[in-house]
Amino acid sequence: MHRLSLVLALLATASCSAHADTPFKTVDLGYASYQSNVNLVQGVTSFLGVRYAAPPVGKFRFAAPQTPFPVRGVQNATKAPLQCFQAGIFGTQGASLTSPFRSRSLEKRDTDGISNEDCLFLNVHVPNTPSQRSPLPVIVYIHGGGYDAGNGTYYPAQDFVKESNYSVISINVQYRLGLFGFLGGQAVKNNGSLNAGMLDQQFALKWVQTYISKFGGDPTKVSIWGESAGAGSIILHSVAYGGNVDPPLFRAGLANSPFLPFVYNYSDPITESLYSQVVSKANCTNPTDTLSCLREVNAIALAAAEVSIDSANFLGLFTFVPVIDGDFLVERPTVTLQRGKLNSKAVLISTNTHEGTIFTPQQVVASSNITLEQYVSGLFPRLDQDHVQTAIRLYQEQDLPTVPERAAAIMGDSIFICPGYYTLKAFGDRAWKARYAIPPALHGDDLSYEFSTYAVPPAFNNTAFITGWQQAFLNMVHSLDPNAKTEITIVPEWPKYSNNNTEMLFNHTDASGVHADSSFKVVDLGYATYQTNVNLIEGVISFLGVRYAAPPVGKFRFAAPRTPAPVPGVQNATKPALQCFQNNIFGTQGASLSSPFRSRSLGKRDTDGISDEDCLFLNVHVPSKPSQRGPLPVIVYIHGGGYDAGNGTFFTAQDFVKESKGSIISVNFQYRLGLFGTLVAKKARHGSCGYTGQTWGARDIRGCAGYRRDMQGTMGMRGERQGRAGHDGNVQSTTKVYDAREMARMRPARRGCGGDDDDAPGAIGIRRGRWDAQGMARMCRARQRCVGRDNDVRGMPGMRGGCQGCAGAEEMCRGW
Ligand SMILES: *[C@@H]1O[C@H](CO)[C@@H](O)[C@H](O)[C@H]1NC(C)=O
Ligand SMILES: *[C@@H]1O[C@H](CO)[C@@H](O)[C@H](O)[C@H]1NC(C)=O
Ligand SMILES: *[C@@H]1O[C@H](CO)[C@@H](O)[C@H](O)[C@H]1NC(C)=O
Ligand SMILES: *[C@@H]1O[C@H](CO)[C@@H](O)[C@H](O)[C@H]1NC(C)=O
Ligand SMILES: *[C@@H]1O[C@H](CO)[C@@H](O)[C@H](O)[C@H]1NC(C)=O
Ligand SMILES: *[C@@H]1O[C@H](CO)[C@@H](O)[C@H](O)[C@H]1NC(C)=O
Ligand SMILES: *[C@@H]1O[C@H](CO)[C@@H](O)[C@H](O)[C@H]1NC(C)=O
Ligand SMILES: *[C@@H]1O[C@H](CO)[C@@H](O)[C@H](O)[C@H]1NC(C)=O
Ligand SMILES: *[C@@H]1O[C@H](CO)[C@@H](O)[C@H](O)[C@H]1NC(C)=O
Ligand SMILES: *[C@@H]1O[C@H](CO)[C@@H](O)[C@H](O)[C@H]1NC(C)=O
Ligand SMILES: *[C@@H]1O[C@H](CO)[C@@H](O)[C@H](O)[C@H]1NC(C)=O
Ligand SMILES: *[C@@H]1O[C@H](CO)[C@@H](O)[C@H](O)[C@H]1NC(C)=O
């Protein structure tokens, strides 16, 4: 949202590019028929603005959603619905009536043309030509925005259909926001419905159960997916009704940066105080039935009243959020998580490295001179002094020198990162965890990777990376396992979180030119030992200038290549060998001693600094993390240049290793050129009878076949390559393409790698690693320090696995 102006500009473009396909598709839902011919992305028909609940207005304001009334005739589902009333995402940071996020006229009652109290609509995105037989798995996307902002159109869930190769149906759902969806208090409990916004979401999930088959969807294969408050909603649905929802409404949860603010009881003094403030701002203090009065108030005025209440809240906090209602939420979600009774089969959770930063604007925090103690106390108003001090101690670390940085870490850990861990733990061996770490890795940055057409383009626009990220989530949708690939990706075997708290780290590695790997790799060939730390490209280790034949000089000029003499010690294979003497590639076109291509002094014997008669070397390129068990297939690249020019370095055979995603080894080598290799050979061996290809140069080529063993692969040329080498000296190398079945076979092999910090094959930067909650989320450390029991900091919102372990914690909880 910090890039809102860009976002708005792009959205304008995006809606213009929506184009109508010729045929209308029509779906009869019984209570209404909808038709659409809108394709927001290629190959996907979007039904926009399908009503799933009656207008939640008048007496239904602050009430549970109701079944929509039947409507006659065919409705056009071709225009995005208006959004629910909302405050800006930065509700507490200067949102005001003049905020650019809301420019509503105070005249109208239920709508201002941008927002509408009648907002309970969803968008359904269906493949025009499904790539697999119906019924298709279904994704229900729940948008984020702090339970206070956002809409169903801004998050292009239609992308999922295309990203899945047209094998899923996706849905965006809108739900009531801010005080319309999350007004708490005893009065709402008595005469209305608490957590109305959550009930809206749940109502939509029930709608999916009833109607999605009409669109070709499979109601038994529903996944719910969301980011931020949308991801928090995934957690809440997982624990709803104490985990006793039966029949289930979905089977998998996909949660990016789950937002779990502290969940107060509906009648908590804090919640009641918010209710009173709303009553007061709405001029409803006199009536005895304040709730009925609130239902009479113009929606626009009510939304405006919320802004000032939100702004008065503590920095970065959202004000109207879910509460314990004794029904949908029977207790704090973290408590239900600990019981392990859940409404879902599996979960994939991601968090970003710096979740808290945008909610703790560093400049604002710095210039306010707030102390960390004041910050923690403000963020968690119920925390007692002891625990404020505990929290402060936990964040006094070298890598977080300033108060703003510490505040950001506390915000991020307690409200986004730790809730993810609690959820993972609750799901046991049905849970996987990703960490999104591409700098700046702020909250929301990952959205550009989930959605191919998100308004903000990805910072790291790398197809392999983006595909890897997206497919992991889609694999969950299909098979409840991110490893069940339907498409080849660079993501290695992804261990469960329960496997030693393993997470997958998604980052990009330094791809700028040649750089040294931290460690040398050493290979002993018997006659010589070579070492290298060179990465010409990411994820590939190159041994440069490995000698494969003795110097073809002196009496060995014009002679067959010979086995190299052994050399003691470790040789550096970190620099390419000089090339063989050569003519320029346009050999017949005026090459001369003064040619710019060769400026050799004729005084020297075997080298001119560019070329060297002692040139029978090769480069071996090995994946730093092979994607399959060795021995690997080998590509030997034989450079071209009319047998007269070229070298082993110019043709970047290391590319093949990367292009194959780490599943092959490649070699490029040099052979004698021009008169050193070919012409004389003709004369000497075959006279003028013609060229047969049996040149010395070709023998040099064969020479390399002598070394059958190599670093990790089976070096040596393949029959067909040898054959073709005889023709023109150029082998058209092709990288191996795996189909999904082959991939599946490869996977078990990789299990042997053990969950350490392996770089992904291709090293785009996906790592498996063991990260424990302590290392990751400092706040979580408190859980261990709390008398060694599995408890977290008392009073830390969203962080408690139960209060039993910590002295005095029970009281703290009761106090809440
Ligand atoms: C739906 O759109 C079509 C094409 O624009 C139009 O002909 C039709 O009248 C519309 N139907 C309704 C109910 O608005
Ligand atoms: C959805 O939200 C975006 C971002 O706030 C806004 O620009 C857009 O107008 C909204 N769209 C609809 C259809 O409400
Ligand atoms: C997508 O599905 C089609 C079958 O409809 C198949 O031919 C194609 O290979 C698939 N593409 C990918 C990338 O899996
Ligand atoms: C509930 O609504 C009824 C009828 O409007 C009203 O008489 C009663 O006072 C309300 N109860 C509360 C607790 O607001
Ligand atoms: C409440 O009353 C004040 C003063 O009459 C007025 O300015 C304000 O708009 C009213 N608020 C609402 C929500 O009607
Ligand atoms: C919430 O408050 C109500 C009324 O004060 C109380 O009966 C209930 O036990 C509380 N729930 C929890 C989980 O504390
Ligand atoms: C913060 O401290 C600086 C330096 O002492 C002072 O100039 C500034 O006014 C203070 N800001 C606030 C908001 O107190
Ligand atoms: C991600 O990579 C960047 C460099 O590209 C590095 O600065 C950052 O620390 C990495 N993040 C993690 C969590 O490893
Ligand atoms: C990202 O890369 C793709 C493929 O290389 C390209 O088509 C697209 O325009 C790029 N997007 C941006 C925002 O640079
Ligand atoms: C966790 O790590 C330990 C020590 O590395 C290892 O012995 C154990 O097998 C691992 N557990 C699992 C489930 O992989
Ligand atoms: C190889 O390179 C390393 C690092 O640059 C250097 O310390 C070592 O002396 C070199 N060894 C040889 C045999 O040149
Ligand atoms: C390889 O050939 C290219 C193109 O002629 C030349 O620029 C380069 O210097 C040569 N490199 C080596 C290491 O011989």
C-alpha cells in the first residue's frame, strides 16, 4: 500500500486491458443466474460480483450474513463489485477525511461510488479450457488489509488459474471490514453477531460448498489462501468452533505472513471502550438501544467515525479486529492451536524477513524519541512491567542497535512470525514453511510473486524463482504437499516443518559476474589434483584449465596427443588456459601479422600471452548442488571456428549446467587448430587425398575420452557426439529435459542430502535450512526461557501457547 499511487495507475491500465471474449458463459445458481464474457487473463473467464449474501444493511448491519434473495433474469457478472467500507491500511498513521484512499461524498447512504455497505460479493475465475478433467480443485482467496481495508479485485486470483496451467478454479471473496465487520462488545453479542466479517468469509466458504460444482469445481478440494489479515483468517478458520467444523469447508490453508493481532474477549474493557467510542462518535449515546441506533446511522458517517477512532490507536495497530465471541472463536486462537484440533488437513505458511518494518515507520519512531519500554507497553497495553522488561532484554542485540529496529522486530515477531510457528506446530507433520527473504523482504513484498499480474511488479524478476514459489502453493492445492510437482521447478525437496523445524529460504544469490565460492572444491585425478572456487554463474563450480594432454610442442608438434606427465601438489584450476594458436575466424580474409586479432611477437616460442601451443586443456563445470544423485550425464562442448579459431572459454558451457537445473556436468575443451591441428595432419597422414576428419585436432578431442572418471559425473563422450565431432567439430548440445515422472523418481534420491542449508540446484537461492523458532523470531525465545517449558511470554499478544508454565501467567490471562 506504500506504493499506492503506482498501484492505482497500474490498476487503471489493468482494467482497460480486461477484454471481452466472444461467447458469454452462463451459470444458474438457482437463486440467480450469472453470465460473463470477461477474460482478465488469457484463457480464464471471470464472473465478477457474484452475490453470496444478502445486503448486510439496515437491521442486518452487525448481524450474521443472510442468504441472498432470488433474482429473476440473467445477471451480468462482468463488472467488479464495489468494495466494503474501509479505512486506509495505515489506519493509525494519519488517516483522515482527506485521505486519498477514500474520497466519499457524505450525501449517499450506503455507497460513495467506491465503497458500498452492500459488498458481500465474490469473483469466480474459471478456465475456458480446463487442462484436466473436472471437477477441479478450488482456491478461495481471502484478501488482507488489517481486517480494515482491501477488496476482492485488487488481488488477481485469476492468475492462479493460469499459473496452474488451467487446472484450478479460483475465487476472491469480500467480507465486511473495520467496525462493519468487527465491532465487539456485549450489545453486539446480545442483539447482533460478533466477528461478522469472519462469518461473511465462512458464509462464502459454505457458498463454495453448495455452488462451486456448477462452475466445474470440486467442493472436497478447496484450499483457502490469503496474505496478512487474509492469512490470519486462514488460521482463524482452522481453529473456528474449536476445530469442530463438520463437514469441513476446506482441506488446506495457504498463509502468507499471517497477521494475528491480540484477540481480546468480546466484553473486554478494551473492546467495550471501542464500542462506546463508536456510539459516541455516531451520536447514539442517548438511546437505550445503542445498537439499533448504530444501525440507523448513515454508513458513510459511520465509516468516517471509524477513522478518528483508528487514528487514536497505538502506532501500527489495527483497531477493529476479530474477538473471542464464544462461538466462532471459543478462545484465543493460539490456545486452540495448542489443542491441535483443526478444521484443515495441511498448511503451507510463509513469512517475510522484515514483517514489522512498515508498521513501525522508522522515521516516526525515531523522531518520537519513544523508548523501547514505551513501545512495548503501548503495543501490549496489558503487559506487566516484568514482562515488558523481559521483552526488552530479548531484543537488546548487536544486530538491532536502535529502538526503531527493535520495535520493528518486536512487531514483526509477535504479530506475524510467531503466529506462523504456532500454526505450523499445531499441524504437526502436515505443515511446510517458507521464508521470503529477497531484500527488502517487507510485509507484502511476496504478493508480487504469488500473483503474476499484481499491480507491483516483482523486485527479482526471475522466471525460475517465481515459478518455483507459485508452484509450491499450487502443489498444495492439488495434492496437499508442496513436493508433489506438476511442473518442474528449481525448488528442491521441501522437508516438513516437523522435520527439525526445517524451512525453505527463498532468496536470490549474488549473480554478478565471477565470484569466489567460500570453499575450494578439490578433485584428485591421479596424475594431478585440481582445486577451484570459481563460480562463473550461480550454482556452478568451474574447474578451469585442467590439463588433459601433455604439451604438444617440440617433437610432439604434429604428433598425436599424449598422456600428461604427473604433477605433484594441488593445482589451481581457477584460470582458463590460453587458447591454441589460431587464425582469426575469417582466416582467408586478410589475416596478417599485424592483425588486431593476434599480435604475437614472433620472437617467442610457445605463447604470445593470448595463445599458447601448450593448449590442450579443458574446463569442467559441475553443479554445486546436483539436483540428482551422481553420476550425472555429461555434455562435452566442442567449439567451432572452422578448425582454425576458437577456444574453450568463449563458449560458456557452464550455462548448460544451470539450464539443466543442476542435473548435468559440462566440459569444454581446446584442440589444436589451423596448421597445428588440421592442415599438417592432412598433408602428413593423408596427403592430398582429402580430408577425412581424422585430424590431430580430432585426436585431441578423442584424447579427452580417455578420462572416464571425473569429479562427480561420468566424463567421456557419448557415441553420437563422437560421431558428429568427425563432421564439423561442433556438437549441438541439448540440455536434458525431465518430465514430471522423471522428477518424481529423482526426488527420493535427494532425500539423502539431509535437510541442511543446501543451495537449490541452480542456486537461484532457495535453501533448505533448519531454523528454529528461537533463531528466527527472537520473541519466541521467551518460550524456551520461560522455565524451560513450552510457553511463551506472558501477555504477549498472539504469542501464548497457554499460560500454565510461567509463574503468575494464569493471573495475567484471567486479567484479560
Ligand atoms: C448484460 O450485458 C449484455 C451485453 O453488454 C447486455 O446486452 C444485457 O442487456 C446485459 N444484461 C443485464 C441484465 O444488464
Ligand atoms: C480495490 O482496492 C484498490 C486499492 O486500494 C483500489 O485502487 C481499487 O479502486 C479497489 N477496487 C474496487 C473494485 O473496489
Ligand atoms: C498444460 O496442460 C496441457 C494439457 O491441457 C499440456 O499439454 C501442457 O503440457 C501443460 N503445460 C505444462 C507447462 O505443464
Ligand atoms: C436488543 O434489542 C431489543 C429490541 O431492539 C432491545 O429492546 C434490547 O434492549 C436490546 N438489548 C441490548 C442488550 O441492547
Ligand atoms: C454527530 O453530531 C455532530 C454534531 O451535531 C455532527 O457534526 C456529526 O456529524 C454527527 N455524527 C454522526 C455520525 O452523525
Ligand atoms: C469472555 O467474557 C465473558 C463475559 O465477560 C465470559 O463469560 C467469558 O468466559 C470470557 N471468555 C473468555 C475466553 O475469557
Ligand atoms: C526528540 O529529541 C530531539 C533531540 O533531543 C528533540 O530535538 C526532539 O524535539 C524530540 N522529539 C520529540 C517528539 O520529543
Ligand atoms: C538474502 O540475500 C541478500 C543478498 O542478496 C542478503 O543480504 C540477505 O541477508 C539474505 N537474506 C537472508 C535471510 O539470508
Ligand atoms: C519480467 O521478466 C519477464 C520475462 O523475462 C518479462 O516478460 C517481463 O516483462 C518482466 N517484468 C518486469 C516487470 O520487468
Ligand atoms: C533432526 O536432526 C537430528 C540431528 O541432526 C537428526 O538426528 C534427526 O534425525 C533429525 N530428525 C528428523 C525428523 O529428521
Ligand atoms: C591457488 O590459489 C590460492 C588462493 O589464491 C593460493 O593461496 C595458492 O597459493 C594457489 N596455489 C597454486 C599452486 O598456485
Ligand atoms: C577466447 O576467444 C575470444 C573470442 O575470440 C577471445 O576474446 C578471448 O580472449 C579468448 N579467451 C581465451 C581465454 O583464450
